[in-house]
Amino acid sequence: MMSKEEFAEHLSYLRLSLAEAAVLLGSSERSVRRWTEESVPGPVAAAVRAWRELESRRLPWKPDTISVLERDQDQLDRIRAHDEALAQVIREVEARGGPAEPWAVDLERGRATFSHAEVGFHRLANGGFNVSTYRRFDRAPSDADRLEIADAAYCIAQAFSRAAASAEALRALARYTREHGHLFVREGPAMLSPSDAEQRCQAIKKQAGAIDTLAVEVESGRASYAQFEEILRELHRLGFFPETSLVSAVARNMLAAPALRSPPP
């Protein structure tokens, strides 16, 4: 069961207005308002709980814009069912202590591999993913492989979560660089002319653009930490030293896969 208070809190966490929730839930705004005042139907509770779990892990759950604008109810229902299924897989894998084996995930090629098995996946229009294929190179697949496929899906979700966190950290650093690009170190006794200072500032801001580009690439699995280090070295050469916390956030997310588990409330 879900209380009306819990339902309202979920909508607030997800930043959903009553009108937006109505569209995603295939209902009316009047019904959604009633659920914030009375009891919440089971299917509605299952949907918002799944959305919150995915949101807490930086995993896409909202339908693509076209499906929403065109009120494509069939597609909206499919996406909602997909969200609930993925959240359920994550819960089940975590309930047994996490994946039994560490699957290697290639976001760019859309595949996860471990030993003699491969799981293929493709990106959805909303930025999420859907498992599409399962292959064994040592034997024929069987029903006994269900847990193995769930482990692969969990590891894929973890890779998407890590990529989203890395992109978020990169964009925060890009914003800081763009806003504070005029605060660079000037070495030597000679002062830069106003023209030279402006050129230096523009060069720093250009690197902010490079960081934004890297954020897009990291979401597609096409970026490496070495590329970020190259940009950082150029910023240092230009006399610009971003806040350590911002740089550390990028390193932490790009170099180490963060836990997929949601933070405690």
C-alpha cells in the first residue's frame, strides 16, 4: 500500500506536476489530485516507486518528448512497464547481494560480456536502454540463464548510472570554468594587456566548451579520463585552476564505478 503522503512526496521528488503525472500514468489530473487526498491504486504506486528508484540512480525513466506530446498512450504504457521491470530487476539482484559476476559493459557498442556469454542492448529514445539479445558461445542458452541475464542488465544499468554521474560532474565543471574564466593566474612581473587578458579568458572558456563536448561523449561511452586530463592540463597551462572538489568529482565518477544503490532517504 502507498499512503497519500508518500504519493505526494514521490511526485515532489520526481518534480512532477499533477498534470504531468496524469499524462505519464494515463489518467486524468482530477484522479491524480484525488490520489494525493485519498488512497493510491496499486498499479499507480508501483509505477511511481519504480520511477523514484530509477531517478535516484540517475537512470532515465521519463518517456521521450514525442511520445508525451503526441499522447501516444500505447508507447507511454510500454515505457512505464519497462521502468517497472528494470526497477524490479535491480531490486532482485541487490536482494541477493549484487551480480554474481562482473559483466564488462561497452556503452558504445551496446553489449555486455562475461566469459562465454554476451547480452546486447540498445538505447531507447528517452536515453535509457533495453536488453535485446542473449548469446552463449559455449552452449545453447537455457531458462537457467535468467539470473545471469538479470546480472547483465544490472551491470548495464550501473554503467548508464556511472556515465550519467560523470556527465553531470563534467557539466558542473564546465559551468564553473565558463563563469570564472576571467580569474586566471598571471605569472611574471609584466601585466597582460586588456586585449591579451581577454584572449586568455576566451581560451579558457573554449576549454569549457571542450568539457561540455566530453560530457556528451561520456554518456555514449566514447570518452576516457585521459581526454579529461588533457583538457585539465591545458587549463593549467592557461593559468586556470578549477576548484578541487569539481575536479575530484569528475575523477571519482569517471575512474570508479559508483554504487548503483540509491542513497538512504
